[in-house]
Amino acid sequence: MPSEIRSRYVMANGVKTHYWESGGDGPVIVGLHGGGAGSSGLAGMGPLLERLGSDFRVIAPDSVGGFGKTDPYAPVPLGLMSRVHHTADFIDALCLDKLTLVGNSQGAWTAAQYALLNPDRVEKIVLISSLTIANSLGIKQRQTDAGRALAEYDGTRDGMKRILQALIIDPKRITDKLIDERQAAATRPGALESFRTFGKNTAKLRQNPVYALQNDMIKSLPTLTKAIPTIFIWGDSDTFALPETGREIEKHVPDAKFHWVAGAGHQVQTDNPDETAKIVRAFLQ
């Protein structure tokens, strides 16, 4: 049976942070969702919360930047790095000493950056389909229709449906419930403004020569994957972070094993949740 998913709040360094949780007292997994408008711990990590709670304590926070139910007015002056700092504050607020990180897309970059700053607390890392990590390795990808769908979100329900079609291959997984939940999160008061500010500040971070050093993973990610067991999971039908991009990352991090999931898109865990959970469980056990 699927594990019960619980809704919780915690104050993380002054930010009212919403998170989703399943399981009990097992080893801790912190799941970090991607960066598309309306994303959340449930929208991004719900399938893993359901399937891994029987063996693990699975926790999936809603990030700062206008995501989920976390305070949309929380400042995000450093864009993506603000996500890293918020993740650290969240983990501290829950008094988590040792954990595994699972991150998808922008959440994968956040997971890797957290691990670089806190290697003593991270036992293993699972990185799922991440164009953000590719960019940090200097890997360029051609523009795609899926990328345009995320960039051109206009605040409408149709725009949200286009985002989900860019992230998820199986149309049966794009339910009205999922569309409506993400649309509600993306358009609640303050969320869209925060999301746009988050994006602008992320761009500034990459343009600043000093802050850009924190974005660069050319040397740090290969070193990290030597020190902490790490795997990648990638959908072989991903139209956002293309499989060819994943193949390039694979060359840069030879110590991280790649798992290619047939017929899955950018949210591998949504397109093929059973296979993703099986890979994660085998890696951790």
C-alpha cells in the first residue's frame, strides 16, 4: 500500500516552511523538487513519498521562491543559492544529522551544492535529470520547445498544462488534480512575483564573476561523487534536459553511476515511479 503523506510546517531560520513527509523512524531521505512554476515537494516528490515511506523517513520541503505552500515573501536575494541556504536551514530546523538527498532538476543542483557545503551530513546522493547541473559543468544544450514552455509560463491554467507536458511524457500522469494543485500554488498571492524575482536573481548570480564560482561544478562535482556515493537517474525520453545532455554529464562524473529509465521524461519519478523507487531503494539498501 502507498505510504500516508503528511502535511507539515516548520520555521526554518524565520521562514515559515511547508513540507511533506511519509514513513516513520527509518533512514532519512530529503527530496528536493524542481524549479518550474508551481512546483512543490508533493508535485515533484509525491510518487517517492508514497513508495519509499515503508522503509525510510521521506521529507520533501516546498522551496523558497514561490513554491508550494512555503512563505512566498521569503527573500531570495541569491536566487538558486537562496534555495541552498533555505535547504540548510530546513534540515537544521528538523535536527537531521545524517541524510540522503534526492533532487530533481534544479533540486538536483541544490542537493549537490548542499552536499558540497555539508559533506559530513550527507550519506548518499540521487540526482534526477538536471539541466542546471549540466550548465554548471559548462555543458550547453540547444533550445527546446519544453524549455520554452517553462520559460513562457503566463499564469494561466493552459500555461501550467504546457509546463507539465514538457516535464512528463505519460499523458495519464498529467491529471486535472495535478494541474490544478500546481496552478493554485503558482498563482497564490505573492508566489508569481517571488518566482520571477528568484529567476532574475539566479541570472544575476551567474553573471557576477565571484558568485559564479559557486555555480561552477566543473571540479567540485567530480570530487564530490568520489567522496559521497552518488547516482544519476535520467529519462531516455526527456524533452527538457535532453538525453544527449545526460550523456555529456556522464563523461564528467565517471564515479557516479547513471540509470537510464525507458520512456520517462524530465520528472522520471512521475513518469515511472515504480522503477525510480526501485533504483533508489537498491542504492540505499
